[in-house]
Amino acid sequence: MASLFENMTIDSKLGSIKKFYFFDYFYIFLKSVSIYNERQKIFDNFKVLKDEHKLAESRFKKFVSIDREVAGVKLVRYKYTFNEVLEESLLYKLINVENDKISLTEKGDLILNIYNPRFPDEFYYSIFVLMEQELHGFYQMVKYCYQANKNGLLIFPMYSPMKLDMRRGEIKTNGDMVRYIRKLTTKLQDDLIHFIFISRNLTEARNNIIKRLIENDLLGEDLNEAFNHQKYNVILKRLRDFWINYFLKEIYQIPLSLSFFDIWCYRGKQLGIINITEFYYNFDGRIVYPTSIVSPNVSNSDFKNIFKYKTGEFLFIHDPNQDKIQERFSRVIYDSYIDLRVHYNSYFVNIADLRDIVCYKLKISNKIFQDLLEKLYLLNIKGLTTIRISLEADRLPEETKAMYQKRDPIVIEGSFKNIIAIDLKK
């Protein structure tokens, strides 16, 4: 049978996805369509549900709801997101559109009724199946990761002057900014070797970005001339965007815009297909790695088949038996906690930082981490573990001034937790 698939290829439509991150948007849109059929009324209800679900246009959810009266620029953004969700829902044949009347298809009604706010995973996977049938995006994304690096890890480092021991006040001339750019380039080369064993001379790329900054009148050509600090933040953003795109297209050979790459990664994170974090404790930048593989078969029962392709390959996510992996998880979480404790010189450490390390070491999703941590914590309470765990809430999300919840929350036994301490039992 394998020979039947040999000449089959898959056309992945990575650029056909719309520009929003959360699968919850499909729910609030379909829910609104189930109540109203006039476009304006659907939008008005969509706006209300968007606020109730604390959804933002960014990849981060909001901590708190905002006023329902939306005006000006914000209303334009809401309408843009609404139209994007509408178009993607139409692509998957979840709705019918006729003039300004919108209605659910039989498929759309079926998908909507799957949604459970406490357990949204089945809804997410239902949307995933439609998405992968139409676009085959995750097929290509996972392959890109392993083609770029046999371990699948992609790094996108970025260091501010402060991270490279250069205070903003020390950058007084154009030459000082060029010195930072050179120092940054050397650090990027070192990270490529250290993290993913790729040796690359970035001198030509460095010279190109310096030339661009000068041509765009952001950096003076005279290195001894005083640096214009009004352009400081703009230059740092240009450098960040340049190097991320350079890594994506030149080093990893991924012919995709950064915005589409991000959307696929963050949607994949919700599904347990790809993991991405911008907060890894000893690294400044973003790391991406698959928690899945594309293969004709696997011999490891820890991988779960979630999609079949016409090539005879399958998409398998890493979904280990939690009882079997619990002991290993216990060891890895303790060892990782000790690393963090030494790094921060603190008894309690941030659980989200610990999660990033453990998820990467075990190649598991954030959700599996939370499930395993909760089981381990309950075993700890019963005295059935070799370690002792203390979980606390340093500050609740609503007690902070931040607008966005930049990292997935960790809820244990129905309570938000964000710091942890671990001891070996004597």
C-alpha cells in the first residue's frame, strides 16, 4: 500500500489562515450567528462576547473585561477581527452568507454545540480538523521545524543593549549604537552554535542592517556624531524585526511571513502541536519547538494520532500516559526547580518559568504540564511522593496593573497559582 502514496504531495496553504490567534473566536462568532442573522446584530453580539471572554487581537488574553462602549480605532480593530473570523468560518463551510444575512450551516451548528467553556479542547480539535483538511498548515509547520534542526528547536534570540551590558545612557554616539549592533551579532552567532549547533557568519547581514538604518536616516553615518536618542526605540524594533525575519527565512529556510508564522505557532500551542514561549528563563528571545511529529507510523505509544494525510503520513502529538510518566515528571520538575532556584536565588520560583523548562525537556504541552503538576501535588498532599511541594499565589492576575495575561495561567484544584517551592523529603 505504501507505493500508492509515494508520488502524492501536499499543498500547504500557510498564507490562507486569517490573522487572529484564539480558537475561542470561532465560538463567539458562531454563537452570535446562532442568535442573530443580520450582520450588524451579529457583530454587536460578537463584540459583547469578545469582552466577556477577555479576547484581544494580540496573542495574549486580557486580565479583565473592558467597557462595552467601544469607539474609534478600537471599533475598527474589532470589525477587522470580526471580518477575519467570518472569512475563515466561510472557508470551513461553517456559515452561509447571503447579502447581509449570515446563517449557520449544519456543520457550523454541529461544531458550535461541541463547545464546553470548562473543557474547550474538543471544540478546538474540531476546528483543527477542518483547518488541516483545508490548509494542511500544521503538516508543513512541523516539517519545517525538523528540517531546520533535527531536534525541531528554533530559536529567535534578541538582546537589548542592557542585556549586553550596555546601558542606554552609554550610547552617546552613532559609533556606540554600531558597537551594540556588532555585539548583538556576535551573541546571535554564539546562540546558534550553543542552542542548535549551527555555525553561521552573520557579518554580511549585520552590515546590511547598519546600511539600511543609515539609508532610512535612523542612524548617522558619522560614527563620532552624537546619537539621536529619539530614534532609540525605533532602531531596536527594526533590529528585532530584521533578525527574526533573517533567522526565519535565511537560517531556517521557512518561506513564510513572521505574522503568519506566529499565528500558526500560537494556534498550535493551543492544540499541543507546537510549543512557543518568549520567556525562557536563561534566554532572551523566542523559542519554538514541535510537541508532535509527522510520520507514517510510530512505535512509541506516547504519541497520539490526530490526523491522517493523503500521503499515508499521520500527525501524532506527544500525549504520554500520565501515570507512566509521573515518576519521570517528578524528577524533571525537581531538577528544573533547583536550576531556577539557583538562578533566582529564591526559595519560591515562578511556576510559568518552571513550566517552560519542563515542557521543553519532556516535549509536552502546557496543558499536559498542568495536569501532571496537579496529580503530583495531590499525591504530595497524600504523602505518596519523594518530594514536598508548596504552591502559592503571589499575586492574582486582577491584582496586577497589566492589561494582558502574557502567559497561560496555572490553576491547581480550582485556584490560581504562580509560585512554587519543592523540597526532597528527609
